[in-house]
Amino acid sequence: MIPGLRTGPAQTWGAARLVPLLRDEPIADLRLHARLHDDELSIVELTPREAYIAFVPHAFVATWTSDGTPAAAYGTQLLDPRDGGLPRVAGLRFRRRMARREDRGRLRFLPLHLAMEGFLDLQFDGPPIAWQEWTREAVTRGLSPRVEESYRGAQVQGLDDALRIFEIHPGQCGLALYLADALASVFVVPHPDDYRALHPTLLRDFYGELLYLYTQLYPEVPGFAQPLDAARVHSFADLRAEVERVRGEWVRFHDDVMLTLRAMPSRPVYRMGRFTLGRFLPPFDPALDNHIGESIVDESGTVAYLKTFRLSAAQARRGHLLSVLAAHEWNLDATAAALGTDRAGLVVRLERAGFGYLLRAAVSR
């Protein structure tokens, strides 16, 4: 179970199963709130020479707006030059770094983008040694660019209705979201008031392609209603004890079987008083569910904030390949031996994972 929280009774709607996460004592000295930026596109400046782009349409970026602010065109447009009009554009918002201190005691960070940037940056620099099998571009530029796709929560079938009718429990500070009984995301905040304010933002999060398809293939999930044993009930005290027994069985089943998120080493990103903001990557074990995410924990290890993203099997395989390559300094023969295959088999895996462009043509034949 997640430190500092306990599991509440689940609710289902269509393919979505929503499990509340409750706190006995809220965290009062750390609070979260949403800052909406409309539909502007976000470009985060990681360094003076590197930027993280949350979403960019197929367009050129130019200063077309009358006030000189940057914008992106909505696709290709034909305009009559005699009209003197401007093309339809979407505003851009540039941000400095994923996590940035805005004021004393105030930190701004982009939910899930912090974790996704860490995943995309995995072995981004490419081979540390100029092995002859890799192209010059792979050695000099690495994985440039590296792209992953996801679906916005509003596109996931039935999720909007499930969140709308969801009953928020007293003391609720989080939610474990399952789609077709596959853990999609875990969301935790410090205080119940924060959760009530941020509950609708789950529709603005992004989810993996596999989970999107699950809602299409499995439109409903069964209920896990555990019947009471009438033979044990002879008084109100017996009834109360039986209800507690059933609730305890559900909690143990959820925490031991359904909740596939396990403790993973976190990389600190920002320290704020007694709290630490960090992001984590999974072990990239193809036999397990792999979640990336970000968290805020206090000095005792209690989770104040948590948001996760489940990688698809293909994403996990790509991460696994990159991790093993890095562990063996991108030596093909050593990597192939570690993966239990030969050089030709490794080359096939790299091509299927979309990394074939890093190899010289003679190696791919």
C-alpha cells in the first residue's frame, strides 16, 4: 500500500473502476491547486539549447499575432493576399524548466510531464563509445528526437461519466484508476480539499494507448461485491463486525493483487522544506506492469503527492532495450548475450522498437 494512505470501497462505471485512497490525517503544510492555461501549447525550456514540447501541431512556429507573441498555425491554410487577413493560430506558452520556484514557498511543475520527460530522456545521448555498428548521427546526436504517443483522458471512453458520478469519500486524498481492471493511474494529493478541487483534472491527464483500447474491447467490468455471511450475524455488533471483515478482505485483495504499483527509487528534482519532489522510472521488466511517475514525500517517507502513467508493453520494451544497452556501453555483442540472444536477434529487436535508424546499413542486413 502507498505510505500514508488506506484503501476505500471501489466504484465502477463501464470499463472504469475507481478506488478511493483515504488519509486519517491530512497534510496541512503542503497544498496543491490547479492553474489552467486554456488550450495554449506548452514548450518548456530545459536548458538554453534544449526544450520539452508537450504538444505541437503540424505547423511552423512564427510571430503572426498582432501583439508579437509566438503562435502556431492550425495546419495548412490558403489565404487571399488581397484580404490582408491573418491565418488562424493557436497561442504558445513558454515555460522555464519542468519545476520552477515562482515565489517563496511556491513551486510550479507540470503534472506527468516531469515523469514523461525523464522517460523520454532515458539514454537520450546515445552510445558513449563510437562503436563501428552505430551511425555517426547516433554517436553525435543520440536519440534525436524521441517521441511517445498518449491519449488525453477526455478521449477515453466512459471516463468522463465515471468521474462525474464518482462519490468522493470523507478524508479522500487520492484515487487508483483502473480501466478494464488494468491499473491506469494513481493520483494522490495532500489534503481532501485539494482532491475535491483537482478531481476533474483527471480528464486532462494523458493515458497510454493500451488502456484506451481496453475501454473499447471491454466496455464493462464486473463488480467485486463480497456477500455477507448471514450465519455470522445475530446482532448489530455481529453485522458491524461482518461488514468490517468484508471490507478488510477487499482492501487486502486490492493492495496485494490489483495494485501493481510497487516502490521504486525516486530521483530528487526539487527540495522544498521537509518535502522532496522527485520522479521515478520502473525496472522495465517486460513481465511486469511498468509505471513512470512523480511524487512528493516528506522526511518520514509519507507520500504527499503522487501521479503515475502506465507504459504500454512496447514502451516498456523500448525502455528495457535502452537500459540494457546502457549497462553494456552499447556494445551489441555484450548486450545480445545479456538478453539471451545473438547479434542478429538484437538487431531485429532494435528495428522493431524503432531504433533501427541508429544502426549502420551494413549491420541491418
